Amino acid sequence: MPFIGNQPALSYTSFAKQDFTTSATTSYTLDNPVANANELALFINFVRQEPTTAYTASGTTLTLTSATSASDDMYCVYLGKAVQTVNPPNGSVGASQMDLSQDYTFTGAVSGQNYPAFEARLNTNQSISNASTTIVIFDTEVFDTDSAYDTVTGYFTPQTAGKYFIYVNLRSDSTGTFTADPRIKKNNSDILADNQYINGGAEANFMATIIDLNGTTDFVNVTYYQNSGSTKNIVGASDVKVTYFGGYRIGD
């Protein structure tokens, strides 16, 4: 059957409330005009007062029979002013009110973002000495939500405990035949290695893993080893991501 107004199942109603700053007076100003005292439920020190006997009201003027003191707690509820919305009140929606088999799109702030998160790239070539393990310094930040990556040391120190997805891509411009050994390290200990036998030409190494970090002292960085017999380069570029290092928190 059609009717005028919001569908009851989709609307939520509450009454407007006003808190007063009390003093030694009988006169107060209402936020909303009323026709008479019966449109207000007035409470002093959490005791409801009797309309027309303990107070009168007209328009925005509230007059008490007896003056209050500064230590009194006083508020009123506007019985004639219902606030209605089609949005459910805060904290009223749980799993039982949702169809969890559906995909939902939420707007506004949502907790559980994958922060801290960062990505940095190599802006210029970095030389790697022969038979030496070298820390790769990704010198240009793409983004860094919590200022957790250091472009001087090459360390990512998130300061927030959790499990982190860490990834790196290294590209060499090497020629010749030799072994290349890039590694992801946690606190200078090996976490992931990608040992490769290179036989001429440029090579790219992509690695990814999940690491537990304690959020206080743990850090992650990347090293590279090569034994070509001479210095080789890790390739950097100023206009495109070629060699890059990143990560983000995925959970506790």
C-alpha cells in the first residue's frame, strides 16, 4: 500500500537533545523554538522536571520556577523535534545486518589500510664491485606513507609491527659470464635469494616475499653480489622504474 514518507525499514529516528551550561538563573535560551513546555522533557541533575510546574517554555525561552546553580547538570530533549535519517546510527550495523556474500564498496575513511607502505627506485646506475656484497641504495622515493624508507642507507624500517609484503626488481647491464646473487635481507640476515648464472646481456631479477617485522628495530634492505671479475652496474633511470624496491603492511 503506498504512503507518503520514508520506508520505515530504511529510516531511523532520534530526538534532538540540548545540554545547558548552568548558573544561578531561571532563564535559558533554547536551540529550537517550542510552542509550550509540554514539547520539552527537562532534566536537572538527571531528574525529570514537571512541565508548567517546574518550568515553562515558549519560542526559544525556557523559564524555571527555581534558579539553578553552576554545579547543576541540566539538559532537555525536544519531544516535538525528531531527527530522521536514512542512514543507520553509528555502531548499529554488524555482520547480521549485512549480506556477506556480496561485494561492498565503502567511501570515506576505512580502517585496515596497507600502511606503512613505500616504493623507491634507482635514479642513476649504481656500481657493484667484483666479488663484493653491496647494499643497493634506491635513491628516489616514489611514495613513502610513514617516512619509513631511508634513501641514504637503503633501509625500510616501518615502526609498525605486522606482516609485510616486500618486493624488489633489479636490472643489470652486465656482459660476460658470471654469477649474480641479489638478496632481500632482514636485519642483515638473508630472507630471500635469487642466485643466477649470467651468460651475457642484461638481466632482471624480480623477487617478492612476506616478512614479519616487529615495528621497533627490524629493517629490510636489498644486497647484490657478482663475481664477473670487474665492476658491474645495477641500472637506474630518471624517467621510468627499472630497478625498484617496495613493500606494504598486509596484516598483524
